[in-house]
Amino acid sequence: MDLTESIGTVIRTTGSWYRILTLEGRVIDCTLRGKIRLKGLKSTNPIAIGDRVTYQWEKKDESGQIISILPRKNYILRKAVKLSSQFHILCANIDQALLIATLEDPFTPLGFIDRFLVSCEAFHIPVVILLNKADKLNTDKLKDKAADYLSIYRNIGYKIELTSGFTAVSAEKIRNLLQGKTSFLGGHSGVGKSTLINLVDPDLQLKTGEISNFSGKGKHTTTFAEMFPLSFGGFVIDAPGFKEMELFDFQRNEISHYFPEMRDRISYCKFNDCTHTEEPGCAIKEAVESGEIAESRYHTYLGMLTENLLNNKI
Ligand SMILES: Nc1nc2c(ncn2[C@@H]2O[C@H](COP(=O)(O)OP(=O)(O)OP(=O)(O)O)[C@@H](O)[C@H]2O)c(=O)[nH]1
Ligand SMILES: [Mg+2]
Ligand SMILES: [Zn+2]
């Protein structure tokens, strides 16, 4: 019996089975040895896509077991269920996240984008926002809305681009973004995550929603997270869409630090412990009033403060 421990990366998570890419480039399926719990983190998925793990492989019956998780460089977290204390780890050890948003079929609210950005800010994970299905922006109202989205995020230093799942220009743009990196694609169900991956690497042939019966609600075509090697170098993680992006329990006064445009102004608030709500001499509120901070961003901030209060009561 060979019981040496080796290291691998989790590239697929389905229920109790985990697919691992070994250091030697082999792909094997493993179960979990006993219970693996990370200190202080109550998560619904003990092992996430992208995790580096140690495993034991038993040649005799061709079976593997995950023994431990190596420390994570970073991860993206969201609450598994609203106002619960359980988390879901979307992915671990990534170089960047691509957040796919759409204005129609389905509609991605600004608040959802803000929260995703905050979750990534907590670990300094770079995010590129792709405003996808650009071909659907065919009314003045939609065009204006897209322009709003672009300016809100560009003004505070985030990269946001218009894309479409079917054009060569988008393919080129996204290939350049993905090449040589490990990237996570996030967003609501139906925004076109799997379609974009097929666009840049058609050999992958990922399952995508049918155009004919796609209602705009999102049907969860992708049902488990999987990491794919890209033919032009790098790895991409396709995951099931998610609609809510409630975040983990920050300290109250920590939240504004994850909004870059607030972080830069906090030191000008009159009070050290300013929550940027009712206090006089608040630099953040002044910037919102003068239009330097987008109202939508401040609104998300206030929502997160309220959630923080409610969460601390349960
Ligand atoms: N008009 C238009 N439709 C698109 C575009 N990209 C994707 N779609 C369509 O949107 C639907 C959903 O695409 P998917 O790629 O399955 O979406 P997904 O984000 O992977 O969804 P989940 O796997 O459920 O999370 C499909 O019918 C696609 O053909 C686009 O740029 N324009
Ligand atoms: Mg999909
Ligand atoms: Zn303030």
C-alpha cells in the first residue's frame, strides 16, 4: 500500500467527489478523509474549486482521499443563505475574477456588482467587469444605462468593458484578459459565463442555456464549479450563477475600506469612528452630495451596514 501524500489542485466539485489535477498533470477523483474544518470559517463547502490539497492515492483500488487543504492565498465568499452564519466559498487561489453582468435577460443590479467587488477587495483580488450581451443594448434607455454602469466603475478605477458572447472582438479582448492567469467567472445565472468561455476556447464545448427557451430568469445551466485549462495558457473557472451576494461579517468600521473611493476620503471625516451616516463633518457624505461618490455605491454601503447590524443580532 502506497500511502505517500501528494499535492494537487481541486478542479471540479460535485457533492462528495472532488476532481484533482495532480502536480504530475494527472486527473484523479477523490473523496474527503473525515471532516475537514477550517478554523473560524463556517462554510457549506469545506473544499472549494481552486483549493490546493494534499491527497493519498491507493493504487490497489484506484481511489484517492483528500487529507488536508493547504493555506489559501485568497478566496471569494458569499453568504450561503441570507442572514445566516454559513458561507459559501465561490473559489480559492485565483489571480483575478471576471464579473459578468447584463442589463437584460437577466438584469444585474448595481448593488450586486458592488458587493462582488467588496468581497474581492477584502483579498485584493483584481476584478474586471464585463457588461455582456452588448448586442441587446438596442434602445436609448438601455444605452444610457450601460453608459452609467461604465462611468460609475471607471471613475473609481475598475476595469469595465462591453462584451458579447458571439463576436470575434470580444473573443480577442477576453483571451487577452485570461491568458496565463487563473480566473473565476462570476455572475447571475444566464448572463453568458459559459458562452464566453466557449467563445475564447471553442474546444471546451461547455453546456450553455438554450436561446429558444431562455426566459431571462436564468435556469442554472451550469450546475457545479469546474476549472478548465485554456488552450492558450491559463485556467478558467466556470461556476453556477448566483443571485444574492450577501457578504461576510465585517467589522462595522471596516466596510468603507473596501470601497476605494471611500477609503481615500475616510481620513477627512471629523470623527475617527465615523460610520458616514448621521455624523457631522463627514467627508463621505459630502462627496455623495457633490456627486463625487456615486449614490448607488453609497446606497450599497448603507445596505451593508444595516445587514451588519442584523447579522450581529442572530
Ligand atoms: N443576445 C445574447 N445572448 C447571449 C450572449 N451570451 C450568451 N447569451 C445567451 O444567454 C443564455 C445563457 O448563456 P449561458 O452561457 O448558459 O449563461 P451562464 O452565465 O453560463 O448561466 P448559468 O450556467 O446558468 O450560470 C444562452 O441562451 C446564451 O446563448 C450575448 O452576448 N448576447
Ligand atoms: Mg454556465
Ligand atoms: Zn464619515
